[in-house]
Amino acid sequence: MHEEFAIGFIERGAQAVLQHRKDRFVMPEGKICVINPGHLHEGRGATEVGWDYRMIYISPQDLNVALVGTSGTTGTAGSLESRMIFFADSVIDDPDTLRLLRIAHLCSESTDTSHLEKSSRLTAALHQLVDRHAIARREPLVQPAMSAAVKRAREYIDANVTLNPSLDEIASVAALSSFHLLREFRKAVGMAPHAYLIQRRVEQAKHLLLKGRSLRTVAIEIGYADQAHLSREFRRFYGTPPGAVHS
């Protein structure tokens, strides 16, 4: 589960995705892939050869900032101040927009390209994607109710990501037995506490890497025993090694 939009495309192979623990689909080569913020999902190779992909992670706030003031034929991107962007389809067949996203991603890796060109190409690609395929919602999607106990547990994990808290510690904060916490946390959040902790750790690692920190420094700051452990979890979560992250 990501707090940002995950927008990308498969360059080789295909990715099998399980979303919301019940919806299964395949993201094939040559299609745009979009996961909305807060959507629980798991990905793995659809075949034994695995998959290669390029992905852009952008928060709803940053997407709004990039697009506010623009206008399109549907009006979606031009009225973002009062609306929330949502993509109804996770797999989008749009070769023209895919081409813009690919150029923007390749441009972001170039050391010879100005920041102005990088941001301009990304903004143009995102605007076309939103204008053609997004839905503007005036109200956020209703999230399942979360008990006070689970909320305390989640907030405790968020505040202690680098300390690697134990199940007993978290259960004590939630005032639940360990077994009850496991059951209620999974029901409300969609994953077990340890999986949620891994998610938060690799997300924090990604943000630090994007700021230019070295992999060794990030591993230490996040609380990993070594770089190899961080690399394994990062690759499992994002499908790419941490060394591929660029600012």
C-alpha cells in the first residue's frame, strides 16, 4: 500500500497484481499501470522471467501542485482545488501517453538535462494522463472504520519505524492481546503489523534516497542491520533495487 500515486509501465514481462485481497489482474508490457494512494496491493512476476518497469511515485498534493491552473477538454485537471483525483482503471491502454511518460522518466535520469526540462516533460505527461483517464471526486473514498486500538497500534508503528518494535510492545500500546491485535490490525489495515512496518521502513528509505543519502547511511538511519537487508526488502516492495532510485 502506497501513500502516493504509483504511475508507470512495464518494459519487459508482466506483473501479476492482487488488489484489495480479492481483485486479480495482470499489468502487461506496453500498458500504463496506475495504483491509487491507499490501495492495498501485492505484485509479483506473471511469468518465471519476472518483469522490468519504470515507475513514478507522486503524492496527491504534489500532483495537484503540478496540475493546478492547467486546463483540458474534460476539465478534470483544471478544477483540482476542490476535487480529488482517482483512476478507475489500473491498466490503461494509451500508447501516446505512455510515450510521454517514458520520455519523462528517461529524461529524469539524464545528467545533461536541465531541471526545467525534466519538470516540464513530467508535468505534460501527468496532465495528459489525468486529463484523459482520471476521475475527479469531490469527496474522498470512504475508508473502513478503524478501531481506536488499531489506530493506536498503527500510530505507534509510524512513530517507531527505526526502532523495529516487537508485537508485544505494539499490543501493549493497543491494549489488546497479541493474537487479537494481529486479527484486528489485518482486518482494518489489510496487512499484518510486521508487513505494515516493512512498508513504512522502505517508504522512509525511498524518501531519504531521493534526498541524495547513500544506501549505507539510509540503512543505518532506518534501523536495518546492513545494506543487504534493506536492499532485499526494498526490491520486494518496489520491484527495483534501491540503487535505481533517483532524485
